[in-house]
Amino acid sequence: MAKENKVRIYNRLFFKLYLNYAVMLLVTAVLICLIFIRLYEENTMNNHKIQAENDAESFSKMLTEDFIKTGKYDEFLVFYNRLVKFNGMDIWTFSNPYALTPMDERMATNSYEELEESEYEDLVNRAFMGEKAYRKDYDNIYEKQMSIVAAPIHDTGGNVVGAVLLLSYVEGQKDIVNDSLKLIVFSSVTALAISFIIVIIFATELSLPISKMRVTALELAAGNYNSKTGIKREDEIGDLAKTVDILSEKLLENEIQRKNMEQMRLDFFSNVSHELRTPITVLRAYTETLVDGVVQDKDTLAQYYERMLAECKSMERLVGDLLLLSKMQNPDFAIEKEPVNLIQVFDDIIRSAGAIAQKKNINIEVNKDCPVLMMLGDYDRLRQMFMVILDNAIKFSDENKTIHINLIKKDKIIVSIRDEGIGIHPEDLQHIFDKFYKSSLGKNSGGTGLGLAISRQIAQRHGGKIEVSSVQGEGSTFTFTFPLLEMEF
């Protein structure tokens, strides 16, 4: 069992929870990182482009206003050197060879001929046409990634007399992106570490009660039905734990019931053996006597034969009662029911029991509040059930007593049979419906001890119940309750 309970680390709930949580967090971090880098790079480079274009345009306007318009061409070189040194980027100016009045050569830092067949020629030509041109690419001259923008230079009349070309490095922008990427990676790693702690707490809260339920389930499987989970939670796990505890209680109840049934089975066989042993012993004794020829007198022989017949009838009655009780206790045994008038059933019973009651001068008094009392049932079984109770009432009543039968119709049918007999001892009262149970009274020695057990089974099969109350020396009352069958007449 110990080897079977070992679980590898990758199969444990905690590992699976953390793995799923970490993968989810990692995928989320990677997606955020990629999206951020893409957006940040595009936004950064777009801002850099706009800034470069604005710088080129501002420089172009400055040349127009401060030098071309004022004619201070000799001061341009000083201004240019200071500007390049301050901005830290390359600024090239070209005179437009296609203009009617090109820009003064003193303001051109580079000649147009140097651009022919170079990678900057197209940008400058577009500037000569009055456009702003931009390109970001690897520069073979600088051997770096460069941002290049060209802007036209106008004279006072608005004619394009030259172009300015600004060249700046983009490595600084990439460094910002890389630094941001490192920050995101660091944040993701930190989040994974924090998530590990969170998952430990969460997995413990989840796996610990599951482990307790597993231990409880193993205890139940081992037959310890008193085991409980001891989990009190208001969630799905708590509901599951309650279900396991309910299962434990049900198993305990079933185990107790099984033991009781087993004891009843043993008692049943013991009682059957005991009940059959006496008549069989008597029959054997009489048979051996007859076989040996000991008895020759005809009257004595007749007595022997009558005694043997009585014992056979007793065994036949016992076997019949056992078969009937077995059928009644079988859940698959179905009673064929039909509308039955209980008034008619009791009229039939009283006619049959009248002869027995007359011998002891016992009066049977019937009180009914309606002429018809209908219910669904089996006529013969109901007659048998009430006949057992009435027969016992006559048997345990002294002479000149009265048996009271009340038939009442309310929301249910209530039938009570009360005698004025010797009553039932309190110790016997809780066992009278048990199979083979007999009181120690001599009047009960001839019975099989199955009549009341059969009566209770018949009552239950008809959806009813039977109750008994008794006072010693005053009598006993058996009360039946059955569902009412409503019919119109």
C-alpha cells in the first residue's frame, strides 16, 4: 500500500498548479514584452523621426532668416561649427544646382557632386523638389544604424535654393528599448518568484483537504467507518468533505444493519432448528415405538397417530409461515392490490373468530363511523393480518371479556383492536414483532412466533404501519394506519 501511495513530483497537484500558473504567467509576460517592444520601438522611432524632421525644418528656416535674408554668409561657418558641436550630429548643406539662383557656396558644407550615386542622393533630390525626406537604415559610411532626414532651404521668394541633410545615430533609441526589455524580463522573473509563494499557499489550501479526504477514504475502505474528514469549509471542497462524511455515516449505518441482519440470520437458523427439532424428535420417538411393535393397543396406537399428525401439521404451519415471511421480506415480491372494503373484511373475520370467542364467552364489539371503508389491498392478506391480532386477543383474554374493534375514517384509515386481557410485559413489548419471539406465558407455547412478524410485513406492504400499547392486567391495543382510497358511491 505504501508503494502504491507514492506520487512522483511531476504528478503532484502542487507541481501541476505551479507549472500551469508559471506557463500562463510566462506566456503573458512574453506577449506583453513583445507587444510593448513593438509599440515602444515604433513610438520611439516615430518620435525620433518627427523630431529629426522638425530639427531639419527649423535649421532650414534659420538659414533662410538669419543668413540668406540678411546676407551674412561669412558668419555661417562659425554658426555651423557651434551647432554641430552642440547637437552632436552631422549636418550637411548643399546648394541646389537646378535653381535659377542657387544658394551661396559659402553656406554649402558639401558639394552636390559628392552625392552622385550615393545612398543620400535620392533624399537630397527630393529636398530640391521641395519635399521632406526621411530614411532609417544601416549606413555603410558610418557603419551604424542611422536616421537620415533631408529638408529644402528656401530663399526669401520661396524658391528652393539648397537642402539640409541631418544624420543621427539610432543606437541610443535601441539602448532604451533594450533597457526596457531587461526591465520586463526582470519583472517577469520576480513575478514568477512571487507566484511560487502564492501557488504554495493556494496549493496547500487545496491539496491539504484533498489529502485528508484521501486518508479518510482509505480508512473507510479498510472498514473504519467512524473516520471523518474534519474539514469545515464553505466551498466546493467543503461540500465534497461533507459528502465523504455522509458516506462514512451511511457506511457505518449499513455496517450496523449488516451485523444486525447477520445476527438475525443466525438467530433465524437457530430458531428454525429449535422449532423443528422438537416435532421431529417426537415423530422419531413415536415412529421408533411403532416400528419396534412396543404398542399393540388400538386406542394407544390411535393416540400415537393423532399426535404424529398434529406434529406434522405444526411443522407444515411453521414451514408455510416461513415461506410467507420470506416472500414478504423480498423487495421484489409484489402484492396484487384492488379496492377492498375493510368493513366487509372484518365481517368475514368476526364470523370466523366468533366460534373461538364463543367458547370463552368473549364478546367482539365493532364500532364503525361509516358503512364503507375503502382501501387498496389484498383481501386475503389483510384478512390474515387482522385474524392474527384478533386470534391473539381471544387467546390472551380471560372468559367473559370484551374485544373492542374501532374502524375510523379520517384523512387516513385507522383500525384499532383492543382486548381486556392479561397485557404484555414491558420487556416483551419491544420484541413482539421479532421472528420466533414468544413470551414465557404458557398460552403462547403452541404458536410459531411468526404471526406478528408476518402481520407487520403485510401492513408495510400496504403502505401502512402497526403500533402496539399495553398495560399489564388491563389489556393491549393494536393500532393500524393505512392510506385512504377515495371513491364516490
